[in-house]
Amino acid sequence: MTDLFSYNKITAEIAEEIRKKIGANNVSTDEEKLESYSHDEVPQSNYGRKYIAELLVFPESTQHVSEIMKIAHDERIPVTPRGAGTGLSSGALPVFGGIVMSFEKMNRIIELDEDNLTITVEPGVVTAEISRMASRHDLLYAGDPCSGDASFIGGNIAENAGGNKVIKYGATGAQLLALEAVLADGSVTWFGGKRRKDVTGLDFVHLMAGSEGILAVITKAVLKLLPLPRHSVDLLAAFPDARSAINFVPRIVTEGGLIPASVEFMDDKALKLVEKYLNASVPAGDAGAALIIQLEGNDEERLEEQFEAIGKLSQRHGAYEVYVADTRSTKERIWQARKGVPEALSAFYSRYTKEDLVVPTASVPKLLEMLRGETEPYGLEYITYGHAGDGNMHCTIVCPECDNWHDRLHAAQQRIYAKLIKMGGTLSGEHGIGYKRRGYMKFFLDDAQIELIKRVKLAFDPQNILNPGKLVDWGK
Ligand SMILES: Cc1cc2nc3c(=O)[nH]c(=O)nc-3n(C[C@H](O)[C@H](O)[C@H](O)COP(=O)(O)OP(=O)(O)OC[C@H]3O[C@@H](n4cnc5c(N)ncnc54)[C@H](O)[C@@H]3O)c2cc1C
């Protein structure tokens, strides 16, 4: 059997053939460009080396993608699809060199269909652009990752990105009706359609959501739209500590009797760090922890009653101050604080790992307790923020001063993951596995399931050229 990970280098002839098919202006071998397109938001220092592609391609159409894949397939060249490179799992890292395929030139919104409540887009459209286009038609695209001003929809689909509104609307996969895909041999197919129901064949649409670029290349997507809620209000509740904030989260549903659009959490360290990063005070900046609760509705009076009731409820459960943001500028101020946390972490720490742990929502308080117990013995610190409404906590482990960072981190991670499994939790809620977390998959999935993933991968891509080495540990 041929080695699944033995690839050919890109020769001058192969590069020339690609130029002829897609145009010389859509191909680059510029060293600086190759370097900047050869990583995502995970620091390269994590791996002690750099992984650099040999050739960058910028297809402008499905036809271009298909031509590139045909050549890569015939010549056995690895291809790494790349969105905006905001990924947090090294999904777009060209581990075996070869081609990085950027979708920045496939950035058209093809159609907004008001009768069928769908929007059809190319993979390089920036997520926020889809929301803006929908809202111009009084419609809502419900995908809302915090990186939405930069990330591409193709990257969101490949990661099944979550974000701020999962509690009410689900992750990116829940917004997905259909995809055009280019398979590893260059053939083009459609999975799904504008239909709201479809059991004709296997559900490849949702297999593609979260497939991290290892199965096929997404070249178009049809997304669901909803009526745009006419009004929304954001509450920021300041709590004395993380425990009281987290304990309040399920009360919003059980006692408040409603499903909010978002429930986001920041601990005291996250609040302080973001103030330092923004060089400005943020609401509840001195709190022990804060929750952002977003409520939406069409009836303004009813919404007002609801936010007043939730505000009072939060105070009965320990909140000592509640800020109400109902104008664009007050809302922006609140969300700037929450969305600034990941950027602040990258700005102030050179050694960190952003964990993406997820537990059943009722176990979040236990998760926070456990993190303290399992990081302190290794001299590590952690900062926690994230999507409290759906149990997905972005605990970022840092160690500003310590030696043996990798050893300490690895030892703490082993203990954290063992306890996480006992809580019914898992490794990643939305950032994906990619190259970064592949080594830990064996803790969470049994051998039978890991083998199945490998077989599915090779059924789609027998030559193993699409984003190889990701998702599970292939021993390479
Ligand atoms: C500040 C910040 C905040 C973030 N907040 C969130 C959040 O709230 N929720 C969340 O889920 N994530 C979040 N992320 C992570 C990241 O933004 C998401 O994973 C996002 O979906 C990645 O999109 P991208 O376009 O940057 O993809 P990239 O990072 O470029 O690629 C991600 C993966 O998608 C694959 N891919 C890209 N395009 C295609 C395609 N057309 N066909 C097939 N495969 C493809 C790549 O091969 C790779 O495996 C955040 C990141 C940052 C830096």
C-alpha cells in the first residue's frame, strides 16, 4: 500500500499548468505571502517550527477550484483550503506543504431569495457581510461567531462555528441548507437544496459542517434566513464572583421563562485584561464576573417587561448591578468588551492556549471549580470567558513567567481532559480539532470511532490530499 502521507513537490511545470488554468494573477510563490497565508491564529511557536506552503492559489470560481483539484489529484499534491485564517485549531496549517487555497476572491453573495428565505453565497464572503445583507431585507442570518467581522462563511461551515447565538438558533450547521462541493478528484457536486426537508440519500450537508476541509472543498453555500427581530436589548449583569454568575444562567430559562439570544460570560481576569487592552473602562470592569444577556422580540413593550424581569431576577440571584444597553452605542460598548477578550489575550501573552471546553450546561460551575484545581498545582493561570448559555467555556491557560511551559501545560491538560470526560464534556465546542488538538482525540473518542473517521476521510479522498494530517492523529 502506498504511504498515505507521501506527496510530490510542486515543480515549475506543475505551477505553470495551474497558472494556465486559473490565470497567473491568481497564483503566488512570493515568500512573504506564503508565510503569512501558512498559519491561522494559533501561535506557530506551539509546534517549534513553521509549516509553509509551496504555492498559493486564489481561485475565482468553482471551475478554478475544480481545475486545481484535478491537477493536485493527478500529481499527488496536498491542498489546504483557507478562509480568513482566524481559526483557533491550526486547521488551515499546510502541514505537508503543497498548495494553500485561499477563498478571498470567491466573495460574492449570489442571491437573496426572500420567497424561500435563503441566501446563497461563495465561501469567501465575510460572515458579518451576510448578516448585513440579510438585515437590509429585514431578515436575520443567525450565525454569529465573535470573529464574524473577519472570518469567512466557508471557514465557519468547515468548523461548524458557534458563537453568541447558539443557545437560541444553533451553530453554523443549523443554518445550512445546501452546499456546492468540489471533491478531491476535481468533480463538482451539490449536497442538499433550498428544501426544508430532504431524506434523499445521506445527510452530506451536515457531514460537511465541521469537516475541517478534509472531505471536500466548499464552493457555494445556501443558508437559512429568519425574520429579523424588530427589537433587541442587551443586559450586562455584574456579579461578585464567577460562581454566582454561572449559577444564574439556567435561571433565565427556568425562572425567567424565556430563551435569550445570547448569554456570554467573562470572569474578573477577562474583564481587567480587556480594559487594559482597550485602554478604557468597560461596564462592570471591576466585577468578580459578568454576564451579557441578549433578549430579542417584536413587541417593544413586551421586551421591556422581559428585560426588567430578567434584571430583577439576576439581582435576586446575586447581581449587584445591571446595565441596560438598548441603543447602538451602548450595545457596542458591551460587545466590544466581550469580543475584545480573545484579542486582548493574544496581545498580552506570548505563551497561551485557548481551550474550547464544552460541558452539559448544568456542569459549568463544576467545570470552573475543576479548572482551578487542575491548573494551580502546575503554576498555571487561567482566564475564562465564553458562551455560558450553551456550556462552551473558552478557558485560556497562561503562564507568563514559567519555564517548561509545554510540559506543565501537557500535564495539566491530561488531568483536565480526564475530569472533563467524567462530567460528560468534550474537547472542542466550536473551534475544532485541526492540527492543534488531534493528539487528544483518543481521550474523547474510542478506537472504533477514530477508525470510522479515517475511513470516511479516505472514502471522500482516497489519495489523502485534502488538508491531510488533521482532525485525528494519523501518526504523522
Ligand atoms: C478573535 C476571535 C474570535 C473568535 N470567536 C469565535 C466564536 O465566537 N465562535 C467560533 O466558533 N469561533 C470563533 N473563532 C474561531 C474562528 O474565527 C472560526 O473557527 C472561524 O469559523 C474560522 O473561519 P476562517 O474563515 O477564519 O477559517 P480558517 O481559519 O481560514 O479555516 C478554518 C478551517 O476551515 C477550512 N476551510 C476554510 N474554507 C474552506 C472551504 N471553502 N472548504 C473547505 N474547507 C474550508 C480550513 O481548511 C480550516 O480547516 C474566533 C477566532 C478569533 C481569532
